Amino acid sequence: MEFDRKMLEKVGPDGRERFFRIYTWDPPAVSLGKNQEIGRVLDTEYLSKAGVTVVKRPTGGRAIYHKNDVCISSAGSLQGATAGGVTAREIYDNFANTLKLFFENLNTETILARGPRFRTGDRSGIGKLPCFLSATPYELLASGRKIAGIALYVGRDRFLVQSSVRISAYLPDDFHFFKGLNRDGSALAHITSLEEQTDLSFSEDELRNALLKTLESDRRYCVINIDEGEI
């Protein structure tokens, strides 16, 4: 999360630079949206016993258990040739369409969600639910189930988008430390993953190359690889 904050700080005010990052988590952890309180969302005693750490994201949204997922983040200016949009809606829309092409390069067809997909009777406050159990507008669905979540921070002249893409399937035990959630496994019907959609497994290099291919196909960008030390 600190590295994503550094990307945000590095964005030039003239909009000439936009940063994209792709990464995984080791060991697994839960990230909370910037406005969430850990005690209202998570069973801290269960987390402690499971040895799962918790971090806060600079973006909004709801809690994500980062296990068997890949994250793609992007920091950019609200002005200039590479601007990702001016309004929050435009930024969401542009980034979601970038993710759609990323999925196409991995042989997975997705569509934009247009509203909540989790039944009111199955939840105890939308803000407590794990991110992947409902899809808000501009997040991505595959075969009618959520496959990617997107969260956003917008400042005065720059923005940060963070996304989580499911690589392999969740297990029922992955949700046991979330409060206010049915733990009978029924929630898994709302979630899918790249492996479930394609019957293939993906290496980190394959995922990274799919993102590079996506960015290189967008004529707004001249893609340059940089080392972490350059941020």
C-alpha cells in the first residue's frame, strides 16, 4: 500500500506520467477501505489465530482478502494527454475498460456491473461485506459472477485506482473472519476466477505480459518498465 502511495506522489502535474503496477500478496492479508473500521468488519480474534494481517488502503471500498488474487493499480493525473478521466465516474469507466482488455488477453470475457448483485436478505450491512460478494457499477463480472473489484481515491489533481482480480477460486474458510456473513458457503455462488473461467492456470509472468499487452495497445501510452527504486 505504501508503494501505491509513492506512485501517487510521483505523478507529474502536467499529466505526462501514469503509473501501472501489478503485484501479488505473500503472505495473504486483508486490506480495508480507507473509511472502514477493523472492529466493525472483521473478527479480530479469528484473524489473530489465523495469523492474517490487516492493512488500510488509500482507496475506498470494502475489505478484500488477498489470497490467490493479483492486484493492478494505477496512479495518474486528472489533466494532460494520459489523464484517466476528470470525474470519478470517468476514471472508473476508463480503468474498467482497461481491465476488460486485460481479461480478453487472458481469454476471459467480462462485462461491467451496473449495480449490487447480493440479495439484501443475505447481508448484514453492505459496508461489512467482503468486496467480492457484491459488484458495484464499473466492477467486472464473468458469467454473471464477480471477478474483479475496483476502488478509487481522487485528490485535487491526481487519482489512484486499485483493483483485485481473482486468479483461483475462493474457499468457504476464506470468509470466516468477516462479521455479519452467512458462513454456509452459499456466498461463493457470487464469485468466479480466471482459472474457473478458462480451466487454465496462470503464472505471474503471464499475468504481467497480459497487462503490458493491454497497455501497449492503447496509443495514449508509451510503456516504459521501471524498477521499484525509481519511484
